[in-house]
Amino acid sequence: MSLDEAGPTEWTAREEVGVGPWQGPWPEGEQYDPELLTEGDRRNVVDAYRYWRREAIVADVDARRHPFHVAIENFQHDHNIGTVVRTANAFAAAAVHIVGRRRWNRRGAMVTDRYQHLEHHADVASLAEYAAARGLTVVAVDNTPGAQPVETVSLPRECVLLFGQEGPGLSPEAQATASQVVSIAQFGTTRSINAGVAAGIVMHAWIREHADLSQSW
């Protein structure tokens, strides 16, 4: 994490994170950031992107993003939104779509929102229009009657994985938009699991089915 990503008191052991100034002749390439080469790179990025400009990192990920999108409807907890964004970034999702509220505290995303495409939709109808225009199948994730177990079903390769908030789940409008509804198998006493965790489980199910694991870090 660099100084532009954290306040002066956010990292008390800043020198222990990332790498220091580049030693020796500087590497060649427009992807490298002179400021990072001079001062060191303390950001939360994989080693392959050390000293790279943010724009160069995004462009590189864009070249190999996966064709699944993630949409979250009316999440009430900012931490859950941040968790979804951070996980979507880890799996190189095409984009994260926030349906409903526009403003949210991005601290839970751990700065990954700087490298992940984010879209906002005022309502479900707007999201559905976006998906239809791009040939994306909307897959709702909710433990409603008739939902198919995500552990056994095949997920579309080009899709929008749509999640609702804990408790009420997806709205009737969101459920009506979906071409497929999947649920996560549970074996304990709780009615539902954390929304951010649920999103991670289903994203990973997509990864296991469709991703080229040889391209992972």
C-alpha cells in the first residue's frame, strides 16, 4: 500500500510491507512507475506487479479477465460490499455491479477497488438491460425453493452472479430477472450465511468450472 492509498497513521510498520526502492539499473518499460522505483512499492499487489503503474496493472488484468460479472443488490453492510469487491478482484471478474445505493465505505475492499471495474445501477431493471445487451445470463444466488445446488449445477460461462443482502435476500424483481437460481448447501442451524462469504463460494465455483488454473499466480 502506497502513501496515496493510506493515511499517515494507517500503517505503523510500513517498512515491513512490500519492497523498498529498486536496487541497480532501472528496468525498462512504460509499465514502471518512477516514483515507486525511487521510493519503494508498499501496495497490496502480487509480486508480478511490483513497481507497476496502476493503469498498467488494470490494463494487464483487463487482457485476461474472466467473462463473469458479480452484482449485489441493496447490501446494507459496507464491509460485505468491500468483501465482494476484494474477492471479485482476486478472481479477475469482469466487473462488480452495485444495484441500489451508490455510496459505500470502501475500506473493506482493501484498495482492490482501484483495480476492479465497478458499475452502478439504480435498479434491477437497469442491471437486466445491461446484461441483455451483452448476452450475459443472470444467475441469482438465494436459498429459495426450487434453487439448484451450486455444488452440482453447471454455471454459464458468460453470466452475472446476482446476490442479495442477508436476511431478506434478493427482491422479487431480482428473482424474476434471473434465468437460473442456485443455492449453497448448508448443514448447520443458521438460515443463511454471510453475504460476502456466499459471493466468494459461488465465484470460486465458477472458477473451478471455467478458469484456466495455469494462469493463476
